Amino acid sequence: MGCLNLTFLLESGAFADFRLICTDSNGVKKTFSEHRNIVFAQCVKIRDLATIALIRKDSDGIEFAYLEYDPIPFGAILHFLYSGEYRAESQPATRRRGKSEQDLHDAPHSLFYSLRALKLSHELEVFVMYEEAASALCCAVEYYIHHVDFCGMVDELYSTCGHHTQFNMYIDRIAGVISENSLVDRRFQDRLHPIMLKHPRLALDVAEATFETLAETRRESVRAQEEISDMRAQGFRRDEFWDQAEKERQRNREIGQKSADSFEDQIVGGGFKRSPSPQYNVRMVQEWECGVQGCYMRTRYAFMKHEHMVIDV
């Protein structure tokens, strides 16, 4: 829908001419009052499913049909069709951490929400939303890598979405995050080990990401060695190198201090600290000059007194 947000029509049901009813795993039904010109025009799959399904009429004369979809991801699809924006929502953790999982947390998260929206958007061929949900999922993975539901999410991801043709294009970042954490965290590696045995593609994706990380590290090492060799060829010695680095750091500190003095941003208060007025600066300079002059006169008087005492002796 571009920049036109029509979610108020979906939420209120105003002018709705069709209803779709979905049932979750617990048997709870949810009815979506939608508009044919908005939904069917953007998603051919929903139109075809509604046409094939048994269509009935309610007491208001509005046609309705039952669809075998989870209401939560289906609601995310409809919200995207009405607003043009994907909005991830947090859900409670599916399980609590055990005694051996005290290093994990079980706060509400959006991992499964984005994952199931990703799966359904692929099934209904809403590929623009597929990209948005994949981006939201990869972003959530960065924050919930040590969550009790993380391994379960990865398992479901590779079980339900691993065969998608767009998988490597939009979801490859997750394998990179797993690779980075596996290299530095043995407990994390042990938690993911059963999932990798279950999904060979996951193990392959993580291995490729690890090799790419090692290759990049190797390239950076070679680049650093070449820079050191160039500096040695130019006659740089180690002491000179560190002196130059220290001078550069001192120069950066001075620049930062000048910038801070000229633009004193009061972060906690959220405002800007007003600099002293010119009259205040002039008064401070005058007081400083008077202080220096007084100190000079006292020093000169003490010195003359000392000379006089020496002459008297």
C-alpha cells in the first residue's frame, strides 16, 4: 500500500465486505474483517484460497470463509497489506530456563513471531514482506543469541524455511552470528551441536561463515604486515612508530577537547549548556591578570627584603 496506511479499516472492520476466520492450535478462532479490493488485489493466494473454501454468509449478509492458518502470522500478513509496513511483536518465551541454563534469559522476544511471519509470507507469495520479516528476524537474533528459545527457533527455521530459494539471500546473517559466537563461546557451541547434527545445511552454512571470517582475518593480518614492512622500508623504527602513534592520539584528544569546549552537549539533561557570556570572560581575564600582578609584586617585595637583610649583615 506504499505510504497509505489503512490499518484503521482492518482494526475497525468498517466497510468490510468479506471475513476470514482462522483457528490457532488451541482451537481459539479469530475473525478478520477485510476488504476484497485491498487484500485480494495484493495477494492472489488469499483470493484463491477464499474462492476455493466453503463460503457462507453471516447474519449481516457478509460472506466469510475458514482458512487453516495461525491467526498471529496471518494477522501480520493482513497488517502488512493494509499498511505496507512490517511490525514485529514480542511474545512470551515458550519455556523457562533450567538450573543448568542460568547464563541464558527468558524474556519476551520476537523470534518466533518473525519466523512464522516469514514462513507464511513465503507460502502466500508476499515476497516484499518476506524480505522485511527476514530482516527483522536477523536483527532479533543479534539480541537474543543467549535466549532459551534461540536453539528452538533455529531448529524451526531450518525445518520450515531452509528450502526457500530466497533463504541464502536474506537469512545468511544468522549463520554468521552463530559462527561468531561459536568461536568464542564453548557452551553456545555445545547448545547448537544437536541442531547442527539434525540439519546438515546449518552446519554447512556455519562452516562457510567461519571460513569467511578466518579468511578475512588472514587478509587483515597480511595487510598489517605489509604496512609494517612499508614503514620499515621508509626507515621507521619501533620507537619512532610509537612516538608517532602517541602524537596522533594526543592530536585527536586536543581536537576532541576543542570540539567539546565549543559545543558542550549536556547529554543527561538533553539540552545544551550555555557558554559563559563575553562580560563574564572579560571579568575572569581581569581577575587573572590582577592575581598575576599581585603575585609578582609579593615575590619582588620578598626578594628585595632578602637583599636588604643580606646587606645589613
